[in-house]
Amino acid sequence: MSAIRTASAALLATGAVGAALAFGAPSTAAAPAAGPQQPVTSFGFAITPATVAPGGQVTLSVSGCDASFATASSGVFDTVSIPRGQSVRVTVDRDARRGAVYSVTFTCNNENGSADLTIAGGSTSRPTTSSTTVSRGVRGGLGGSVAGWDAGEIAAGAGLFLAAGIGTAYVVRRRAAARRH
């Protein structure tokens, strides 16, 4: 009987790990040792500095874009055009949440790439001098398995996990009741 309980616990644990991965919980096995992953594009882009205080300024640049201009947009500044070979300076909204991370989307020839912009926390109003640079590279790694949230797949995975849990509980209770008789 202990083998059945052990197997049930193992199946539930496996289901919990699968559900955690389906719902976006961080996985230490899949995360690379070096900084955050950025989507690979046919063009490069940068945000300097990558951390700024609310109301501070950042410089946005794009390299390798064949179009006459690229665009950059985020929830903390208006969409801006970046002429080929140049960079633009934008002011972050003063009401940006301290400590929050906002995504900045760069678009060139209908291709999108994004980088994170961190809003400095605490009472400091001086931006740091770090930068985020994304350069062109080989498309490798996850192989497109992380393409975005699909509500149908998430619901199906949650339903399967729930059904497995209910089924396991039913079988365990039924066998326990049979042993009592």
C-alpha cells in the first residue's frame, strides 16, 4: 500500500511542477546563469541607463535597422521614432512606480524586440549608469516554445492537473475505505 501512496505523491508533485511551469513560475533549471533573456531580433537596440528614477531621462538607440526609422514604446513614455543611425532621449513619466520594471518595445520593419527598464526605488533621484544592450545573435535556446500566453493551453493544463488531483484523491479514499471493510 505504501507504494501506491508514494506513486500518488510523486504524480501529484510532477503535476504541481508542470502547473507551476505552465503558469509562469520561475524555473532554476531553464534560467541561464547570465542576466535576463532578451528576444533575438535582426536588429540591435539599447536603453541607457537601464535603471532610472521617475522623471529621469534615458537614451534609446537602434542599430542594424534597414528602415529609415524605428520606433520605441513603453507604458512610461510616449512612442518615439528613432532615425536610422541616431539615438533619442526620452523622459520617463514622473508617476512611474518606483521599483517597477517596464518593458520597452522596439520596432523595425514590423519586427519587435523588447528590453526592460527598471524604475529606481527609494528616495534617490539620480539614475544609474548601467545599460541594457541587445545585439544580433543566433536564434537558439527554447526554440520558440515561449511565444506568449495562450489562455486555452493554460486552461487545458489547469484542467488536467485538477482532474489528476481529483482522480488521485478518489482512488486513495476508495482504497482506504475498502481496507476498512
